Amino acid sequence: MGPLATAYFMELVVRMTDAGADYEHIPMTILNRPEIPDRTSYIVGKSSNSPLDAMIQAGNRLANQQVDFIAIPCVTAYYFYRQLREGIKAPVLNMIEETAVCLKEEGIRKVGLMATDGTISSGFFKEGLKQQGICVAEPSVEGQKRVMEIIYGSIKANRPVQIEDFNRVDKELRENGAEAVILGCTELSMIHRDFPLGPGFLDSMEALARKSVLACEGRLKKEYLHLVTR
């Protein structure tokens, strides 16, 4: 759905796999469907055009190609996870659960969350972590505006990121007690790719990519056993 995030997800799976030759990598079928209606616009009520049917159709197109697992590199899409899991004829990996696994591995009990308005307002990511005993700090109204500008005004629009805005939101979340900060939108993964962020960040797309390697019985490189930056 997010073309750049989709391309980077494939790169992450390749980079995480401990392979010495082409044939040792995991076969992947990539379905790039950027025309699927915007998830956040629907969730927050700015659009009546639901993306659900198009996502299920896309998932079953992959299922019909005999894939073993489906990974969706779009965090906001997991608002519909139950319906996707029920409507698609192949197992759909759960990015929210895998993010929680990574945090629990590090003993982290409170995290900050940078994500879209749809993810924040619907609360599904926060609730999913809460069920695993992890508390979530969210940006202020002004901080959330900065996050959305980074996601939609910069990365999705293929424009340079104002890293100062990202750093301001990070500082705010840390001051609210966050031990680490989740990059809870796959567009934000581009910041992890392009900037040296320092310690205490978890890229939720990396959590999904790691699970994809392991679920498909690939060999995971040792440097990806733990994903919270150090």
C-alpha cells in the first residue's frame, strides 16, 4: 500500500536472512497496491471509502499463489486485522504482536508511539501492547501534527524529512516516561533507514520482517535477534 515501505520491507527480509547464495533466500511474492483507499482517512471519518474489501481481495490474490504467510507492511491496516485474518485464505502475520515480542525481550514496560492519526485515535496498537503488559505514551496534539506532517507531507510525498520535528516528538515522549520509542508507521521506517537515531528505538516493520524470516524457516542473522536500537 505504501510503495516505498513495501520496497523497503522486501529489502529488510533479504538483509535479515543469513544466506550465502541467491537460492538460500526466501521466495517472496510482492503485491504493490497503492490505489487501496487510505486507511487513516477512513478510520478518522474523513472518507467513507473503506479499504477493507480491497485489502481482502489483495490478500486472497496472494493466497491463490500458494504463499505460506502474508505480511502487510502498513501499521494502520492492522486496525482491520480480525477481518483480514477471517477473510483471507492464508495466515496473516500480526505486526502488533511481533512488536510486543521485541519489547518484552528487552524488558521494556513503557514505550512512546509515533504513528498515524488512524492508529492513534483508534487505539488498537496501544490496546495490543497493553494486553502484553506494556504501557504506551502518545504525542501531544502538536506532536501528533508533526508526526503526520513527517508521514504524509514528507515521506509519502517523496520530500525531505525535517528531522528536527522528529527529534522534538521523540524528546516529548521520553519526557513522558518512554523507555523506548516505536516507529509505528512503516513510512517512519525510512527515517530509521536514512538517519542515525541512536539508542532506544524499535521499528515495527523490522519486527514484521524478522517474523517473516522465522515463519518461513529462514536463517536469521544474529544482529537481528534484538531489534531495539542500542
